[in-house]
Amino acid sequence: MGSLTQACSSSSSLAKSVFSLASSSPFLFTSRRKITRHYSSSFFRASTSPLASVCVDSKEVRSTDLVDLEYAELNLKYKISEEVGHVRIRQHVNPLSSSFSTPAPVPAWEEVYKDPSLPLMVDIGSGSGRFLLWLAKKNAESGNYLGLEIRQKLVKRANFWVNELGLSNAHFIFANAMVSFDQLISSYPGPLEFVSILCPDPHFKKRHHKRRVVQKPLVDSILKNLKPGGKIFVQSDVLDVAQDMRDQLDEEAKVLEHVDTVDTEEGWLRENPMGIRTEREIHAELEGARIYRRLYQKKILIDSLK
Ligand SMILES: C[S@@+](CC[C@H](N)C(=O)[O-])C[C@H]1O[C@@H](n2cnc3c(N)ncnc32)[C@H](O)[C@@H]1O
């Protein structure tokens, strides 16, 4: 009982203060404001600190319940596609297998988005899509949102949800980002303003590290397509994976700088600046894991101003 009381009190940071980033990107919640998670605090509270805890009033709360509650605003639980049905999440797929080597067709962007000239945010490995759908709903007029996901069923369901929610600024493509990112994104008519890679599959074994999505060609393509001043946000609950992404992005110091105006610990952002946690983040924090985050910004080089 003592630990429960402690858990409840340690979660009082539920309505978290989001720090200000010295930028006006529509893809970040920049104002210093309170984020209220979308569930009744009398039911339970969850902390986003590494000491994640759940306070339950005699009810067992699973992390899938937490996801539903955190994303309650989207009301997706009741939007079930008959065609797609229940989506079982398999273990990691191998993006290097020949079945994922065909580039995804480039869509007719004007059919996908109401205004394809708007700044674009791309989420690589978008999973269920809830995170991007939530952002798209919040920023319906100011940006377009694209999820790239290697599991076709997740993509089908996410696009079903796009229609159900009536969003004209969100879209998901079944694609191996390692193969298709460049061709897809270089064809987009507007500026690429934000790229996120959040809790990518860890592929723990050393001989499988080459399956990790963040590899030099993808980094090069992101940097080539990202507008000056555009941002890259990466995070993982696996330190080795986060460090790997950090090392690769730090390598690009000529064009990329780590945004260090935010609260960091050992160079890792303490807070998620997006206004909502991803599903993997919710699961990991519930298990008590720490999330390692880095935010980068493409430098505005003098030459690009000429
Ligand atoms: C651990 S999940 C994280 C999902 C989500 N970003 C989150 O934080 O909840 C990683 C996702 O990346 C997808 N993925 C893995 N490799 C990929 C690739 N090469 N291209 C696109 N998606 C990929 C997986 O199918 C999976 O949905």
C-alpha cells in the first residue's frame, strides 16, 4: 500500500509543462503550456518520468488501456475496419529481405492532401499511426503528416482512421523507409520540415544491426531533403539504439546541430517535445524504462540564404 501511495504521489507531474523551443515549427508544441492527458485523474495517473507508475483504484490497467486513454480524443477504439480487422503485431520484420526491396509508388500528392504545398512532417516507422493522427488533428491547417511503415496492415488501418477522422492532412504509405524515403520525399511539392524516428525496431543482435532503419543512406537522404531550419527528432528506450542514432546524426555536424536549448541530461532531452507520447514510449515508460531523445536542426547555411 505504501508503494501505491508513493506511486500515486510521484505521478503528480501528469499535467506536464512543455518547454519552449526557440523555433516556430508547427510540428512542435512550442509554448510553455500544460499538457493534460486525456483521462480522469481519479481513475489513475501515469507519470512520464522514468519511474513510470500507475495508480489504480482497484482496477488493473494495462498499457494498451493507457494508449487508448492517452489517445481518447481520437476515439479510435470504436472505429474498427472490417476489412483490416484486428491487427496482430508480429516480431520485428527484416527490412533487408527481398520482399521489402521494391520502392513504394509515389502517390499523386494532390489526391493525398488537400494542400500539398504545406510543410511536411514524416514519421519513419509510424506503427499504428495514432501519434501522427493526433498531431494531424491538432494542426489541421498548418502541416501535412506522412507515416512510412513497413507493415501493410498497420498502414491500411491507419489510412482507414484518416478517413474516419475526416483528415485531409494525414496519409500513411506502406514502405520500407530504407528503400523508399528518397524517392517519395523528393517528389513532395512542399518543404520537408520535420522528420521523426521514434523507438525504431532495435534488432538487438550485432549481426542484425544493419537491419536498423537509421543507416547512412537514409541520413543522407533526410539531410538532402530537409529544409534549412528543419528538425529531426529521434528517440528510443534502448540506449544502444539511441546512441547509434545519436552517433550517426552527430557525424553530420557540418549541416546539423543538436538543439541544446532544451532541458537535457547527458545530452538527452528529458521531455518529449511533441505534446504526446508514442505507443512504444507509453509501454516502455510504464515498464519503468528511460527514453533517450535527441532533437536536431538543419543549419541555415549562409549560402542557402543567397
Ligand atoms: C517499435 S515500433 C515503434 C512504432 C512507433 N514509432 C512508436 O514509437 O510507437 C517500430 C516500427 O517501425 C516499423 N519499421 C521497422 N523497420 C522499418 C522500415 N525499414 N521502414 C518503415 N518502417 C519500419 C515497424 O514495423 C514498427 O511499426
